[in-house]
Amino acid sequence: MSQPGPDAVAPHNTVHDAARGLPGRILGVDAGGSGTRVVLLENGTVTVRPDGPPMNALLTDGFAGHLLRIIKAADATAAGIGMPGIRLPGQARDLSEALTRQTGRPVYVTGDADSARAGAFLSAPGVVVIAGTGSMASGWNGESSARAGGHGFLLGDEGGAYWIGRAAVRAALRWEDGMGGGSERIHRAVIEAAGQGLDALIGEVCTHPAERDRLTALAPLVTALAAEDPAARKIAVRAAEHLADLAQAIRRRLGPLPVAGAGRVFSAPVIWERFAELTGAVRPAASAAVGAALLAGQQQCAARHDGAARHDGAGRQGAADRA
């Protein structure tokens, strides 16, 4: 999906301002590893729809079918989707065309970071860092865009909930093995949350590595312990620093843009405070689902404008031919 045109660059104060002039009932879908958030945007009013299942273009079999059902159930005139795992423009284009054909209405697909940024800054320039199950950043300065992170749990996703949960298990193992690091509190919390010993947990994680929920669920335990446990605080602060590194990577390429942090990892005060200290970050103006709807509405307006321009050009050419 292309970036917003010049008319969308000016900052907006509210979602209603940003949505002014967008046609019809626009569905916004924010897919993610822990669930899929859905909203309907109409006349500047946001209505929350029922959540969908967790989805990732790289990890979820049959995700297109889930999206198809969500779109058809909403009775929308257009839909925008922010999808994790979309890394190449061709992937977004192919999925957009397939869903448009299957639903009979325009569907615009982009990466989840792009929709999060559009929601965070209501389509104005800025950098958004997403910290959910994984982590990544997206920025736009009004002319150029850039991305950082989002390389998946095997190769990246530093500072995300999976990374935090994995760090907690590693800390528990180091404490149990007497290797230094970790703490008895983390060890006890991991075993209680997992409902089993560490050997059994290791077996499950290694047997089913793509099932990230086991480790992701441990992240809130770590951030809750951070106020009283130095080892837990070290993990949380390091997560915040990883997330700040993503924002700074974008700024080095696009300039000193404002930063926002989106995703449930930032609900932990220890992580948000350190991240904001390092980046000057603000909370998003709107959700990523709203951002997906805004991008879809802007694309729909641009398509109509292009169609009208082509029609006018053809009319003028026809008149010239008849003269």
C-alpha cells in the first residue's frame, strides 16, 4: 500500500478530523499474534467489532479465510488490514487483490507497522514502535518511509513479549543450574505460571517452537516482578532499550521524527517509562485498527480521484478527436 498523499500529511487532532471526507463504512483490522482487533469507521465515529483469532502471514495457516469471514460479517463498503508477517509489497498487493475479488469490495492490506503508525499519528509523519508478541518499528517523514525489526521470534523481535518470556525462562534456568544471574522469584513465578517444571516446559517449547503463547504469557509476570526483583527489572529495562533502539534506527534514516509506542508490552510502567525517557515517546492518538481503516479510506479516495482524472482526460481527448 502506498503512503498517504499530500492532503493526508497535515496533522489531525482527532479521529473525526482525520476521517473527514472518507467515504462509506470502512472496516479496520489489526491482526496480531495474540488476537485480531476490528473496528468500523463511519462518519468519523469508531465502533468496536468482535475480535478475531490470532493471525500472522508467516505463521498462521488459513489466515486469509479468517480475514474473509471478518470482512463479510461487517457489511462494510471497504476494508483496511494491518497484517504481521507482510514484508514485501507484492505480498500485500496479492492479498489485497484476492480479498477484493472474494468480498466484492475494496480491501487494502499493509504491514501491521504501517497501520499502527497511521493510527498513532492519524496519518501524519512519525515513528511508531510496536511491542506485542514481537517487535518492529515503522516511520514516515512525509516523503520517505523506513522499517526496522520485525524479523520474527527466531531471528529478532527483541523487546517483545516472546523475547521477555524467553528471557524469564533463561533466568530461571540459570538460577536452577547455579550459573549466576536470574533469581529465585523468577524461577518460582515461571514454574507456577507454566504449571509444570522447567524440564517439561523446555520439552514443549522445543517440540512446538511456533506456538509462542507459552513464553509470551510469561511477560506480564516479569514486568510485575520488576519493582521488587533486580533480575526481573534488568530484563524489563533491557526490553525497553531494545525497543528504543528500533526508534533510533528509523530516526537516523528519516530525521528527528516524533515517536509513539503501541502494543501491550508498553502497558507495563517499567518498560514505558524507560522507553519514553530514551525516545520522548507519546501514546498513540488512535489504535492500529483505526489506522488500517484510515489508510483504506485514503486509498479509496485516491483511487476515485485517479478514476475521475482518467475519465476527464478521456472526455477531453474525445472532444479533441471530434473537433
